[in-house]
Amino acid sequence: MLTLASDFGSPYPAAMKGVLRSRGVTDLVDVTHDLPQGDPRAAAFWLRFVLPEFPPGVHLVVVDPGVGTDRAAVCVRAGDHALVGPDNGCLLPPARALAAADDGDTDGGIEVFAVDDDDPRSSTFHGRDVFAPTAARVHEAGVDAIESLEGLSRTDEYDDYALPEAWVEAETAAGEVLVVDDFGNAITNVPGSFLDGRVGETIAVETAAGTREVPVVETFADVDKHDPLVTVGSHGFVECDANQGRGDEAFDLAPGRAVTLSFEEAIAATVPTA
């Protein structure tokens, strides 16, 4: 199986599929072609969440704002999976997640191979000219045979990007928004474990726009329509949301913006003064 993910929208993915089909790849699966454009960090987050649900295979990823520059092309082997795409950080977080899903190994199970891309047809479409042909070759040879392929060589020089980690204590967590999904849910890098056992409590959410107190809930419908809330998303991170509304607008949040979550602040705000 070979999956495709990009920020291309349409019709560029069709050109990549043509290359793949012409090289004998028939088991194609579109993950999405609507990743946030030019944002390798967002691609890394979403693919870290999605790709471990797939059986072993090859994953072609193209979110490439540096296309045509000296950024490298790479193939990353993670257990029984291989990812092919630009060396800009979008591949390593999902590769680590795939390795962990295979055998619990988040580091040693990853091998990075440099891809020879000296002569692409175009300086602006390496998805078609470099990544798709490479993915087709890996698909044909098998993930275990990557080192036998001409033009691929092991390398220790690559963009070892990792998603930023939040600062977490018992009652307070400080992090940032990683992505905002199509529903307007502002997904932070605060691990969901921060809310363990706290459903039903009130939490203070501090952003550049100010602080507001909202409930911690199991799911959206636990509050009235359009009311703001905090919950743990299916990806395992804390979200700032609104029931049938946009959490990013309710909290004035966007990718990269800081957010602090505090049970202490919420408690202090409810204590009457003498």
C-alpha cells in the first residue's frame, strides 16, 4: 500500500498519481491533500496522528515550502513503514509514531536515507519529479530493501524536528497551539494526561486576549451550544473548543500562540474575599 498526503489541493496530486500508476503502483490511498499549506509542523502533527492507523506500507508526503532550494530529499524507514518527502521536519514525528506503534521504539527504529535528486524535471514540483518516483521504487523493492536501491544512502544529517513540548505541573500547564482543525478546535501541545480525573472541574485558560474560565468536559455536547470548553481530543492532546462553534475564535487562538491552563487560577477566582 502507498499513501499520499500533501498541501496541494487539486489538481497536482493527480500528476503524482500518474507517475505512481505508470510505475506499477495500484494500491494508492489518499490521506489528505488539504494539509495547511507550507506548514511542515502542521503536517508533522496530523500525520503523527493518522499514519499509525495504517498497515505497513510507503507514505508519500509533500509539504514543501523549500522546493527547489538546497533542502534535501529523504526516505525514512520506521519499522515496517517508509516515508518519502522533503527533509524539512514533516517526516520525523510521524516516523517516530510509526516506530512506536510497531515495537515501542521511538528512536532506534528510525533510519534516514538521503535521496539523490540531482536532475528533477522542474524546480517547483519535486512531488512529481523526485518523491513520487522514489516512493514507487521503495514500494516495488519493499521497505526492507531500501539500502539496496540506487540513489538512496544512509545519512545522519537530517532535520530532526520534534513537536514542541509543554511545561506541565500538577495544577498548571503552559504550552502553545499546534494546529487548528476544520471545526475550529484549537489543539495544544499539552498532553491529555494533564486533565486526568479533572472532568467536571473549572479551568482558567489564559491567552494573549485574556483569561476565561471554562469547564473541563468529556465531550462537546456536555455544554450548551456555542459555549467554550476544554477537553482531550482523539489525538491525546488538550483542546480549547466550543460546542458546535469555533474554539479558535472563542479563545482568540491560532497555531503558535501561547496558552496557559490553570486549575489554581480557577480556584483562586472562586474564593470569596473577606
